[in-house]
Amino acid sequence: MLLLMIVSVNVFGQEPVLTKYGDNVGTLDGIIRAYYDVVTIKKGENVSYERDSLLHVPGVRVAAIGQDQNGKSVLQYTSLKLFHKESDHYMEKNGFIETEVDRKVEHIHSLWHVWSSYESRNTTGGPIIERGTNSIELYFDGKRFWILGWFYD
């Protein structure tokens, strides 16, 4: 005997909640789109730390995982503000386009985790300069999503 169950699922964050920059942080798709859009700029444009900070909880910490000169894995853990201070000049000088190419989402109650694979370029249609994966942790407060932190490798 085959038993088919239809379950109604409460989908979090379906109402648009816009930041002053028009980023929809009321949906998971919206905040992930904003996460990538905020660092996607043409050569000579300015990155907006303020726009990015409106996506994150206050005091958020972020990290890059890389390798030292000996090939040993190194975690560079920092504040969002310091991350921008260290990376914005490169993006503004060269242009930077980061595009999500795959996503895996898990969540329990109001805590969400997104594995988001990306490709980076300096210009639209230009050669890929980097590929990697972002590990993004988010909190849904009943109205909107907040980024709790992210790490990339």
C-alpha cells in the first residue's frame, strides 16, 4: 500500500523587505543576490561598505581561507569593515564580478546555512580569475534575513 502525504510547509521570508539600497533581505534568494551584487562593480566604481553592512548583523566577523608560502592552510578572520578596507581598492581598481554558480541550502528553524559556489571575473564575459565556495550562515528574524558570518575558500 502506498501512502502519499502532502505537507504544508511555512516558507520563511516571502515578503519583500528592502534596505535603503533596494536589496530584498526578506527572502533567501534576495539576500544571497545582494551578497553577490554588493561586491560586483565595474572598474573605477566604488564598493559600498554601508550597503554591505545592512545585510549583516552588527559586529559580524568574516574569513578567507588560503595558503601560506609553505602550502599550509591559513584562516584570515576579520571584521567586515577591515575586510572592505583590505579588498575594496583591488575591486575598484580592476573591477570585480562575482557570480553564484551553484547553491546548497540547509536550515533548522530560523538558522540557515548556504554553500554557494562562485566564479569571479574582472569584467563581464572576461576570463575567470577565481572559483571557490562561500559558506554563509544566516538568521531569519521573522521578517528578514541577516548574515551572521561567511567564510570562503
